Amino acid sequence: MYHALPKELHVKDSEIAGQGIFAKVTIPTGTFLGLSHVIDHYDDEIVYRTPLGGFLNHSNDPNCIKYYEDEKYFIKTIREIKSGEELFLKYTFYSVES
């Protein structure tokens, strides 16, 4: 069965920007959350985002990291995320305007 996000996560309005991804339950450090971005096999300038990659907001002090493996990017937590807390990445594909 298809799920846009892991069952521990949901999208809701964010105080940071538009909507974001939030924890439904406490998520331990080092938890694998899933696929966030896929590099186009024929044109590495093209990057496709999954819902997980598309709704994560930027922070200079993120609680998740994006890591690369086999032309894909995945997300995992780098600290415990409490229930109700928003998940963040430090954006690396483009600059964030202040």
C-alpha cells in the first residue's frame, strides 16, 4: 500500500514557511525516515522530490540530515524529535533567502 509519508509523520501548517512535516510520536536519533530526492538518471541537473523532501523546511540547526546513496537522497534524524515537533533539514540544493 502506498503512503506519501511514514506513519510517524504528517504535514501541517508551519510557523517557518507554509507547511512542514511534524512528528506524530517521539522519533529516536538515527531513525531512517525514507526517500526524499531522486537524481534523474539521464540529466543530473534534474532532481525530483518526494513528499518527504518537498515539505521539509530549512534550518541552520536541523534535526535531520539528507544523505546520498545510489543516485537517491534519504532522510534520517540526527537527534530525538519530540511528538509535535517540526522536522528540518539544512538545504543544500539551493540558497535560502533570509
